[in-house]
Amino acid sequence: MSYTPGIGGDPALLAQRISSNIQKITQCSVEIQRTLNQLGTPQDSPELRQQLQQKQQYTNQLAKETDKYIKEFGSLPTTPSEQRQRKIQKDRLVAEFTTSLTNFQKVQRQAAEREKEFVARVRASSRVSGGFPEDSSKERNLVSWESQTQPQVQVQDEEIAEDDLRLILERESSIRQLEADIMDINEIFKDLGMMIHEQGDVIDSIEANVESAEVHVQQANQQLSRAADYQRKSRKTLCIIISVLVIGVAIIGLIIWGVNKKN
């Protein structure tokens, strides 16, 4: 499986792909657990172990792909009205992805432990449990030489040891691959932690802007209230001045009328 970036930069399509991958990872984890439960039973076989390894690698690739999709989803441009909704959607996807990864890593560790136990049992029951020759050709020469000097039973025992050696090497290779896959998942967990931290910073910034806007609104309301007070005071003052003028005019009028009457 290969990662195909882009998807047209469509947030809805990206979210759909992420959700689909998360469901696949969850389902694969269940299937891996079911296969692990068959190891050491009559159903155990080289083919079963090969299928288990393939399923693990497929799920690991799915996890890497989903990690890239989530990063792409978080980098898409948003309008102020979409920002909060997009953040809520990404938080949900990250939480679901984290849960699915946790379950997958759990079965990965179980698989690694089963492989190690298997190798330990083979070592304990094999004639080569005390160590393996560095050069397999030397072992074959040793078997050939011993076949000329010892009974046929001894040759068969050595051939069984060679089979055990091959089996152990295969299982140890599988263990190394599992450990590498587990490290890959650990790196994805680190990416998710960074994304959550960055989202927290963005939300803090949004909340700070909202608080700042609220302060500005409060200040504007205070200024409007003060302006209204000034306007009311101005009207009151104007009314007083008009009243004084009217009274003054009335008094002057009475004085003039009195003077004219005496004359």
C-alpha cells in the first residue's frame, strides 16, 4: 500500500478516508488478535504465521498513511467561521486514531512476545540451543562428515537441528520486523502529541481573540453609556439655559410693561 497525497485538498474526502482507515486498523487488530489466539493450537502453521506477518505489515502501513492524511487535514486553510468546526472534527479523528493505534500496538507487542516464546522453545528443544555456527556451510560439512562416521540416526538428529536453525532465524527476523513496526507506531504517537499541542495553542489564540473582542465590546458599551450621559446632561443644561432666558425675557417684558403703564 502506498500513500497518495492530495485527494484534491477536499476536507470532507480527507475526513472520510481517515475514518475509513481507522475502521480498517481496528478490524485488522481484531483479526490479528484472533490469529494470535490460534498460535500454539492445532490450527498453528507456517502459513498462519505468514498471514499474521502480512496482516501486521498491512496495518502498520495503514497507520502511516492515516498519520499523513491527518497532517494534511490539519494543514488545510479554513475561514474564521469554519475554524472551530474543523478543530472539533480533527480532535475527534485524532482521538479515534489514537484509540485504534493503542489497540494495534497492544497486539503487536503480544505478537512479538509469542514469537520470542516460540524461539525460546525451539532453542530449548534443539541440539543447537547452545549456539549456532556463523557459517551454515560449515554446519553442512560437519553433518556430511558425521554421516560417514556415525550411525544414520545421528545424521537425522543433525538434520532436525538444521531445520530448527532455519526456523529460529526466520522467527528472529519476524521479531526484528515487529520491533521496527512498533517503533513506527511510537513515532506516530509522537506526531499525534505534537498535533494536539499545536491545536491547543491555536485554541488558546482563538480564546484570547474572543476575550479581546469581549473587552473591546465592553469598552464600546461603556463609551456609549458615557456618551448617553453626556447627551442627557447637555439636554438638561440646554433646558435650564432656555428656562433662564425665558424667565429673563419675561422679567424684562414685565419691567418694560410697568414703565410704559406709568407713563
